[in-house]
Amino acid sequence: MAAAMLVVTLLHAAPGLGVPAPAFMRAGASASNTPKSVVAQDLAGKAVNPFDAATGKPVVFIFVRTDCPISNRYAPTIKALSQKYAGAAEMMLVYPDKAETSANIKKHLQEYGYKIAALQDPQHALVKLGRVEITPEVAVFNGKRELIYHGRIDNWYKEFGQARSAPTTHELDDAIQAALNSNHPAPASVSGVGCYISDLR
Amino acid sequence: MSRLGLNSPRIIGVGRCAVLAASFWSVNSWGLGPDAPTAKVTFNRDIAPIVYHYCAACHRPGEAGPFPLLTYQDVKSHGRQIMAVTHTRFMPPWPPEPGTLKYADERRLSDQQIATIKAWVDQGMLEGKASDLPPRPKFVEGWQLGQPDLILKAEKPYTLPASGGDQYWNFILPVPINETKWVRAVEIRPGDKRLVHHANMLVDRNQSARHMEKDPGSGFGGMEVRIESEVFDPDSHFLFWKPGTVATSEPDGMALRLDKGTDLVLNAHLQPSGKPEAIQPSVGLYFTDKPATVHPMLLEMQNDGALDIPAGAKDFVVTDEFKLPIDVDLMGIYPHAHYLGKDILATAELPDGTTKTLIHIKRWDLNWQAVYRYAEPVSLPKGTTITMRYSYDNSEDNTANPNHPPARVQGGNRSTDEMAHLWLQVLPKSASPDAGDPRMVLQEAWARHEVEKAPSIFEAHYNLAEMLQRRGALDEAIVQFQAAASIRPNDPVANNALGGALLAQGDVEGAVQRFQSSIAAQPDYFDAHYNLGNALASQENFQGAAEQFGDAVRLNPEDASAQANLGTALAQLGRLTEAKSHYEAALRIDPSNQLARENLLQLEQMLRENPH
């Protein structure tokens, strides 16, 4: 059951090849899902293992699209959390749209004032690993690279077009706390509201 | 089975999915003919016509939609999202329930269209045959009605912050015209359309909103704007923009009047995008040389006074009822509540006992408030009772509730207050050619209704008094002005108006006192100085009158009547040379001022007979 090696191929290596969609690993226990070696792609097109830089720190993938209005509205929240946990956890934006160019992503990062790492995930290896379905959703791994939370950032949106004036739960923040301190329980997984990643296959 | 479960959008319960899928197949087999069960739904044949008609007007570059929906790839890359948002009817935004009265430009998907979209996504979003693809819709670029005759642009942009809740910003757009113009169409370009949820424009004939600006041209915040008017000049047109609005020309004879010195105030509802954005709206005006011959009127029903919603209340109801004193044609309707609004209903019960639903919104969403115009005017005869019935949800169940935990909310103008308003654009019909302006009959009935509903509200008494005075019912007008002034004893406008009514009735003493109170409350109030001057002159106190007219002229040197009256007061005091210069000033401003001309001739005669 263990996913021994999930490889995110280069953007141009397998353009739209009919790779059979692997079954989503919704049912697996998190421990069996521990990534030993994962390769994503940086904005220069270079393969990178996002866990290498973390050196034992928790890793947070935040899945976004340049054209998803809800993930865009989360930019200030994402930036605030990345500042709050700077040095303590590695937070990275993950762009799962294989049609997106790195130039457009760089423009997006600049427009929204992001100062955190950004990765491309054209083959959805990180999507599968993090068991996410929506932008914006997040996947939080503890220092042992165990997936301890996946799902929404908070409960700001209840449905499309139904946003609270401010969120009243803060799942991502709680999950990072749990990743940093094993005495802190991880929140239950709750789906986000936004754009379906499966539309990008 | 497990794949099916995974592919279902999580926003829709599995049980409901199953029901919807079942209804799709039955609909499809009726809709697509005998070979339907084998035909797969394709983008080119089945989806493109829906998307082109209902989505593309906003979902294209430069418009309100956050991403374009013009090609197969565009639509496919948001396919399940489209399925989810059409299923909940969040998109395309069309909140009113379908009813017997039709609105212009209805943008509402049928159940069958929604089922077709779901089937397309479930079947794997097939593209289909290229020959099935209809031509792309053509849209007019730039100004929709051609180059406007006059373009107004907000002087300074407003910078919308990256985060936070909804913002409301008011831009003041002075209209640089030197003479009265008739406007056949107004096109509102609210700035970046992705950020503006809706915009409402008000005609401010007295530049009354300007004083809210900290710096001239910078605009000011606030969800509701109050436009003050001291004369009977009711609002007549909805000037409203929402995503997808296409500017249209009013029919001949329904033009909007704009005078020199008028401001347009654009109230824009903005939603932060995640990054700071500059918003700088512009407005295009299209003139006509055909003045208005028919005069619509915006009738405002409301019951803010009854809004005192306890924390946790799920179904708090307020109502207002108004019986039409004359026949009207209803042209459009604009319901308005804030974040707690839940179920919005307006009905008309006709004298024959039949009832028409004017609008019913079962899931009110402030973000998608809009003006709705009827496809055909709705004829409502005299004696029709219009009822608004709004319910409010102040519980945790209401996602939009601004208070967490819920708190008591009362009526008011701030976005955290609540409102219960319903504007109706009506075309009042005259009972007979000599019955006068039917708008006044309607306005007086409305004002009387307001006084009965809310006897402690200043504006109710003031507005009724104004209507009574205009038709010469002076005694009753004085009673209402007195009621207004007793609610706000220091209100300069009410005291001045009451003074004016007393003066007209011959109570000079009483009038003088009221004008003095008005000036004490607002020393730079031109009208009160002018009126006090007249009252003192009628008591032959020309010294006092000259002082008051002098103050009036200092406040507004361009007022011909004040200049002429100052001339007369000075002449009475024997200060003929000074008097002459003020008569001359009056005639320079207004060469047709008969009084100034006659008095000047007489004065010149006196100067010749009695030179110094």
C-alpha cells in the first residue's frame, strides 16, 4: 500500500499522455502514506524534493490556481500564516494546473505579494500525496513526514457565494500547531470550497 | 462504486446526486428525441449554447467573471465547479423565483439545462463534433452605446485593501454642464468589474453628499448614502450596475433631467480580491434633445423602524403596506436588505381581489442585490395594496451574519445594521388632464403613510408638510412642520421651513423667531437669512432686513433675488448709491429680474431728482 515513490514529471515531459489515473488514496492510513522520496518541479522546471529543504520541519502544501477567485482571496491569510510560522515550518504554494506557465505563476506571486516557495505539480503527484481535491486546500505533514491534516484552510467559505464575514475555525493554523507539537491534536479533515483540481486533468 | 463516490462534488450530498441523475435521464429522454439514451452530451452541441447565452457575457476578459468561459478548454478546466454552482443556482446569479411576471434580461437556467451540465461532467466532458459548435457570441467592446456625449471619471481612485470584508465606497462625480441637459442613457463603468459587486448611482441635485468627503474628489465610505433635497424633486430612475448589465436607452419622453451644479454619487459595493486594487469608476452620459414628457417616480416602501432583531431569531418578519391613491404602471423593483435578510416578498393585491407576486427571493443575498425591470409594465389600478414582507435570520445558521455569536441588530444605515426597503419605479397616471402632477398625489399619500407608521420620525413629518404646503394646505402644513421641529428643535431646515409657512400665513412674529432659531443653528444658512430679511422688511425693519440680505449676499453673491432685495432695503434706508449697485448686480446675474429692473429705474429717477 505504501507509495514508495511519487514522481512529478517535468512539465513538458509527458504533455497530456494518457497516464491511467491512479485510485485516490482517500482510505489509506496516514502512516502508510509517508513519502520517502517525492519530486516536484520548481518554477525553473527543475525537479526538487519538497521535503529535502524542510530538514525535519513540518511541511505545508497550499494548493492554488492563478485563476481561482477563492484561492486568490486567501492570499492575505496564507501570507500571514507563513509569516507566523517562518523558520518553524516549510510552507509552499503548489500550482496543480499543468496548462499554467511558470511565467504566469511568477506574475501571480508578484501581484499577490507572496514571498514563499512555489512548486508546480502538473502530474498531480502532490495532489495525490496530500489527498486534496480543491484549490485552496492544504496538506500538512509533521516532521516525520506523516500527513496529519488535509482539507480547507478555515471555514471562511461555507459554499460558493456563501462567505462568513470572518472565519470562526482555523484548521490550517491548528494543523501546523499539531505538526509542531504532538500533544496538540490535529483537526479533522474538512473539504474546502473553491475550484476542483480534477477539472485540470 | 468507489469511483462514483469520489467523483461526486462534495458540495452536493450523495443522496441528492442520485435524485438529480435520475431526473436527468428522464428529462434527457424527453428532450433529445428517440436516440437520446445513446447520445452523449457534448460541449459543442449541448454545453456551448448554454455557456454562450448565460455565462460568456461576464466570463470573458475585462468583465466581472474571474475566468473566461469562451472555449472548450476554458469550460472544461472549471467543469465540476460549473456543475456545482449551477446545481445550487449560485450561477448564473438570478435570485428571484420564477413567477407569472417576467423581468427583462432574465438569466435563469432551466432544471433541464442544469441536468445537462451535470450529465456532461459525469460523462467525462466530451468536446463533440466541431461542426456542432455554434458561433461565438459577439460583444460590443468599450462603451456599449457608442461614444458618450459626456464622460465623467472619479477624480481619485480608491484603493481597495487586499483583505477584509466587503467594502462600500462612494465616488462623487460632478456633472460639468452649464445648462439643463436631458439624459437618455447612462452607462456605468464601475472600474475593475471583477471587484465591484454592484453599484448604485444617485442624483444629488444639491451637492449634499460632498461634505462627507475628507478631501475633495476622494470619495467616502459607507453602505448607504443620504441625499438631501429641500424641494419636491423625487428620484425617477434606477441607475444601477451589476455584472452583466448592458446599458439601454430610455424610451422617448422618459429622459432624466440633469441641471447645472448636479453631482452624481456612485455607491459601489467592493469585494477584496487578495491583493490591493485601485478602483476608479467612470460614467458615460448620452444626451437627447427630447425633454421628459412622462415622469416616473421611485416609491420607497420601508419599515426600518420595526427592525429590532433579537440575537438568534431565525425568522423575524417586518412588513409595510401601501395603498395606491392613483393608477400606476410599475416599471421596475429594487428590494434591499443587509446581511440578515432571508426571504424577500412583495405582492400587489388588486381591487378585484387578485394578487400578483411582484418579486420573491427565497434566499436573499446582499451580494447579488439588483434592480429588476419588468419585461412589460405592470398595471396597478388605484386602490391596489402593495405589501412587502421581509424575513430575517439572525442565527448562526445564517453564514452572512456579521456577528459571531449573533447579537441584537436594529435598523440603520451601517452595514452591520439592518434595512427593510423596497423601491418601486412607477409611472403615475393622471386621473384627468387638469388633476395636476400625479406624482404629488402619490407623494402626499406616501408621506401620510410614513407619518402614520412612524410618528416619531422627523423626515416623515417634514416630507408630508412639504407636500401639503405645495398644494396650499397651509394650516395642515404648519402642524406637520411643527411636529418635525418639535422632534428636532435645533434643525435649521425645519425651522426655516416652518418660518416660511408661518410667514405665508401672516404670522410674521412667529416666522421671525423660527428664522432666528434656524440661523442660530446654522449661521451660514443662506435661505434663513434671506427669509428673515423678508420677514423684517414686512415689519418695516429695513435696518434689520439690510443686515440679513447683506449676510445672504455674502453667502451667495450670485443670487439675483438677494441682491435685489438688499438693494430695496438699502433704498428704504436712503442709501441710494449702494442700493443702485446691488440692483445692477442683480440684473447682471439675471437680466430678466423684473423687480430689480423696475426698482432700478425708479431709483435712478430719485437720484436724478435728488443728486448729492
